[in-house]
Amino acid sequence: MSVQQTVVSPLTQTKYQVRLDFGKPGLKRMTDADVIIWVDSLGQFETMSVQACAVEDATIIAADLTNRTAAAQWVLEHQVRLGRRVTIAVVAAGREGAFTSHDALAAGAVIDALATAGIDFTSPEAAVVCAAFEGLQKAVGHLFTASVVGQEMIVAGEREKVVRASQVDTRTDVKVLRLAS
């Protein structure tokens, strides 16, 4: 009698507590995460769309540069409430599932805040965007306004929205998009 082994895709990064992916395809890949942190730093996606793509039994919160520390604290408190270590998927919205510099920097900022809170067993992908944020932190404002999406929004008359989104830790609220039971 043979025993079937379940093959887990490396894309899910399951051996790490903190993982990183991009876009709606990334939401679908993070099948066993307890908490999904959706990082849409310039508000390009609707939250209903995010909830529809994510696994059903995951808690989903929204975070970005402006509330990264509050989000990390929320996750730490959630972990304490559950009485066990939680797995966290940081999913940067990106653009149609592709890389965007502003969401990568914001995801890195969230991962940096998680590490500061003591949640730091990160995948290599998560570590890379965290290091990018750490190294470029002083240039974040410029990088947001100079990014492709930032420039598109500025041309559309939304400069202030881009500037506000590039500010670090200016908010203490955390929006819970879905709380798993």
C-alpha cells in the first residue's frame, strides 16, 4: 500500500511565518495563511474584490505605509488572542498582479513593522522587500510620486492622495476586511 504525499508548491512559502506575494493571484496562492495583510498603498482595488479572491478562512486586514505599525501591532494582538503562532501573508496589490514599486515599498514597510514587533521568520521574498524599504525609507515620498502609478494619479489631479499615501505611520487605525471565525 502506498501513501500519497501532498506536494506543496514552493510558491506558497509555507515554511515561513511571514510571506509575500503580489496581486489577486497571490491572494489565491496563500491558501493556509491565518492572516492576510492586503497592501494597496494607493487604493487601486475594491475590498470586495480582495475578499472574493482570498481563502475563506483567513482574516484579512488592510495596511500600507500610513498604518504599518498599527497593523503589525494588530497582528501581534490577534496572535495573542488566538494563543498560537499565526501565519501571515503580506500581499501587495500591484498592478494587474504585477510588481509596482509603491506597493512593494509599502509591503516592505509592513514586514519591517512586523519584524520590529517580533514577528520575523520571513520568507526570502518578504526579506527582500523589507530590505528595500529599509534602504529606501528616506526616499519613499519621492519614489511614490515618481512611480508609474503615482505619476498617473498626479496627472489625474490626485497629487495630495499620493503624497498622503507616502507618509509613514501617520494613522493608528486598522481596517479589518474579514475576521475569520
